[in-house]
Amino acid sequence: MLKNFVAQTINLLKRSDITIRSTEFREVTFEDSDNNTHTVNISVSDCFNATSLADNLILQVMIFFSVLDAKIDIMFPDLQGESFRKKYQKIPKTDDNLIILSQIFRIFKILRNASVHSMNAITINDNVINVSYSFGNTNYELEINKPGLELLYTLVLDFIDPVVLNEKYSAGLRRTLYDDLKGHIHKLSDEFGHTGLENISSGLRLKRIVRYQVTNPTYEIRDNHLIINSIYELNDSYSSGYGVDYLVTIAGQKYMIPHEILDSDNKVNLKAIYEWNV
């Protein structure tokens, strides 16, 4: 039942008019050996008869919280039936993915409790959502702007329906997404403190707004290194959020190599590419 609920709810959210800031992938094909010409294919997914949710913050919160809570119950069956507070405390924070999961659950716990118990505690001004209420001896506060809320929603969907190239790739995008989310939260206080979201490791970050995926790069293997010879150059103005991947095949296995793991000579040790299989 839980898995069906999650699948059906994700389908609803994807067909809604809520803005989700997922990574856009654009396929690049070089048309000549000198890389002077290339084709960029952009996939556009049409969504007809979109479910109208964008103007109802409370409903958005309840739907996203419910599907996130169900996902946690699926991942950790022993937490089913626990209070939200205990769930947060018992989610193991043993790696970046689980830390991020726990922190988005923490944010949604504040939003959900305000939505259910004190809707007047939520105000929206100039696209900034403020939550402020007290329970017992604890003051709960959250300030997040609209882009941050969209990133929060994107993280929920990313955990439930992630980019499936491989786990290392997904984790690289997710770290960047989490970093971006932290920049849009200006206040966070609950029974677990008021110092903001927990930090994650310094692990690899992948640029996540748009990624160009080169399907036919020229490359060579020399001195136990993979060397990409056909580099796809990006406009400097895109460098902060646009990235490039290179699809290579070695011994019959395909690998999607992010530009971020290449050194200044556009090469990477062969031992480092095997986690990037697709």
C-alpha cells in the first residue's frame, strides 16, 4: 500500500503546476572530427491538464510531507508508527544522502505541524514564507523563499525518483541541490536547535541546472588514464550552473564521465571511472 501511495502521489505531483527545479539534460552530438559543428537535442516533456496546486501552499505541504513520510517508512520499516520527532532523531545520519533526507524531513515537520495545527502561523510576503509558532517551551521558526521551497520539493522528488545514471552521479547532483537549498533558508529553529541545517561532506558536487551530455566524444587511453580530446566548451556565463558529461565505452562498458572529475589536462585515472558506469 505504501509503495502504491508513493507512486501515485509522485505521478500526481509531476503532472501538477508546481515548479520543480530538476536538472535538465541536453544531448550533444559532434558532427565532424574537428568538433566545429554539433547538434544539441533538448527533450521537452509536455504536461496537459496539469493539476492546479501552485496556489495552495497548505495542500502542497501536506502532499509532499505525506509522500516523504511514506518514503521514510519504506526505507526504515522500524520507524513506522513513531512520532515525527522520533523519526527525525532515528534516521541514521551515516552519509550525505541520509543527512540530507533527515534535514528535509526536519523542515517539512515544521511546515506540516503549522499547516495542521496553526495555519495562521504561516505568512507569505514578497515570495518569502515565514513560519512562527510555539509549542510547550519550544519556539518553531522557519523562513524560506519561494525558490527555496521549489528546491525543497525537488529534493523530495529526487529521493523518491532519482536520476538513475548511477548512485555516485545522483549523489553529486543532490549535494549541489542541498547546498543551493541552504542558501534560501534564512531562519530555522526547532527543538533540535537554531543553527540551521546540518552540514554534509566536501564530496563531489556536480553542476545541476543543465548538463550537456556528449554522446560521441573522441578520447584515448594512455598511461592508465582516460583522456577526453573533444571538450564541449560552455559559455562562461553558464559556468556556475551548467555542466558537461562525456559518454565513453571501454571494454564494452559505458561510462558517463562528468567534466568535474577531469584534471586540467582533461584526463582522469582509469581507476576513478568505474563508479560512473551506466
